[in-house]
Amino acid sequence: MLEGTAKANRVHIGFFGRCNAGKSTLINTLTEQQISLVSPIAGTTTDPVSKTMELLPLGPVMIVDTAGIDDTSELGVLRVERTKTVVPQMNMAVYMMRTDVAPIPEDIEWLQLLEEQKIPTLVVYNEVEGYTGADFIKAHPELKAYSTHIAIADVSDGAHRIELLDSLSRLKPVDEEVQSLLGGYIEEKDVIVLVCPIDESAPKGRIILPQVQMIREILDHHGMAMVCQVEELQDTLQHLHRAPKLVITDSQAFEAVSQIVPEEIPLTSFSILMARFKGKLKDLVAGVQAISQLQSGSKVLISEGCTHRQQCEDIGTVKIPRWLQAKGYTDLVLEWTSGGQFPHDVSSYDVIIHCGGCMLTRREVLRRIDVASVQGVPIVNYGVLIASLHGILQRAIAPFIHELE
């Protein structure tokens, strides 16, 4: 995680199409590596296979090879459904079609799906000997509506690699415009104090992704990052010749840190900044109001974007339920999801409590917020909730109050 661009911050490119359309072959050609297994046997690719790459001129990307969309076997139907679950996470797509096989209804259905999801899509017509792409297009005018961006080439021929890469690079990845954790807030020579507790839940030998990203962003802006634990925070502040521009803490230490940091020094959390960076901070702040309406029997979904081994003081399964109970919210019906799992139907929940989303793409975080919004379910993230439960939410969002008005 520390050696390259985080997976969640890479442009996600999904490769879709029928069995043996040439998806895996194209991926191997573009990357000049044997990333995907190629075989004349239909259905070689089963579940979506992801691989991080540096793919110039696109830069750091996540390539996702998927199963054929026309696999009608019992297991194949499940594979197709699994493929559909990754579509909302993609920033770009490649849809493959062979020139020696006529389109089928599923081709049109998937092209429509990608269009509905507003995913920029390159349609690649894989030329098979004796069947030209030009003739294929002329014979199938029904594809014209989905052919804003096309490429025609024998994808197994490495000589077409640069041409295919150029075609792909003309697409503008959706929802991945330049984002910034501290955008509009940090200036050159600003001092930012980062409070990073190292406890049993901290990964051995390293710090967690949001903390790494924050340090890098401060360096990118030629600011100065001061990193400490809660126990050293008081001394850190006293050793500074001038007050820091901002103190950023792990949400779990909000209460202790707020008692140490003077009121005149702005204070917020990694999770709140992550909500600002990837989601809709305004919606998440509004969602916390639903917590006060919880009563015995209220149904709450606690969702994490990553999967990890739960520990005795796990924030999602232990600490948040404990904090809710301490505030009088007892006998709640709690359910949990993690990783790529997030229900399509969330209408039965009274509120959704989501993690900061550091392991999810911005597109996926926004999708989850929108799913909740469309179904009328309030959603709040860990940082906003914890700040609210400890009575310091207004202070924690004060640095960005103009964005919430």
C-alpha cells in the first residue's frame, strides 16, 4: 500500500464482452504482460480479475477483466451477476466484439447499461481474419448509437498496442477529476498536526492509508506535517513556534484530542476529510440527524469498504455499537456489510453508518450515498457520527462550514 498509488485512487477500467470476444487478449496486449488467462475455451475468465498497473499515458490504473456476458450455464448466470456488481465501480470501460460474430441482444443490453451508468466506453471491434471492422459496422447499424468511441484492430497483434492505448486515453474517466483531501484549505508552509494512534487495531509496521495520503498531500503543497500520537499531542503543540493551521485526528481519538487542542485551533478528522474528498460531506452531516430518531427495534446498517480481520476493539462491530448504547440507543437491530458488499435495496434501514471509504473509489462512495438518498435512507460516515456522539461535530466541520451552507 505504501509502495504505489492506492487501489482506490487508480482509474478503474472494466473490460466487458461475450465469451471469447478477446477481452483477456486485449488486456495482455495493452499491458505487454500475461495478466489474463487466454484460452479458446469459452468461460475461461470466471469472477472479475483485478490487477494494478502503470499504463501510460493513463498512469496508475486498475484493470478489471470480467466473465463473458453470454454464459448461460447455471454457474455462468452467477458470474454475469457478479460482473454486473463491478460496473458501478468503473471509471472507464472497454466493450469487446468480434467481427466474425453478429451482435446478440445481450451486447446491446450491456452497451445500454454502460451508457446508463454514464461510464465512458471504448467499443473495440476485434478483427478476425477475413472479417473487417468496417464491414462489421456497416452490417450492424444498430451499434451506431453506442459507437461514440471505437477502435478497430486485431487485438492479438502487438503492433496495434499504441493505437489501442491512444484510443483508450481519449476517454475522460468519470468521477475521477482531480480531487484533493485538503484542496482549498492548505497553503505553502502551513503546519498540519496529524494525530495517529498506534493501538492494537493499527497495521503492524505501518500507518493506515488515510494517514499516508494526508502526509503526501501536505508534502505536495509544500506544507509541514507533524505526526504524533495522542499522548504526545500536548508536547507537540507546545514545541511549535506558531499554532498549526489544522489538527487532524483519528476519529476514535476525537474526544481526547478535542480536550487537548485549544478551541482557537481548527480540529477535524481523517474520516471527515475523506468524506469531503470522496463523497458528499453535506449529505453525510445531514444524515447524522437520523441518529437522534433511533429507538428500540430501529434497523441500522454498518458498512465498511474494506475487509479485514476483526479485532476485540474493532470500530464497526464493537466501538460504534458501544458508543450508541452509551448514548441511550439500545436494542437496535444492527447489520454489517464489508468490502464490495452493499445492498441494492436499503429501504428497510432507518440509517446507514458507513466507513470513511478510503479503500473505495470516489465513484463507488458516491453511488452508495445516492442509493441511500434515492430510497430515502439517511447515511452518515464514521467520522461525522463519532464527532456527533461526542458532542464536537460543529467544531469538527467548522473548517469547511462554507461548503455546507
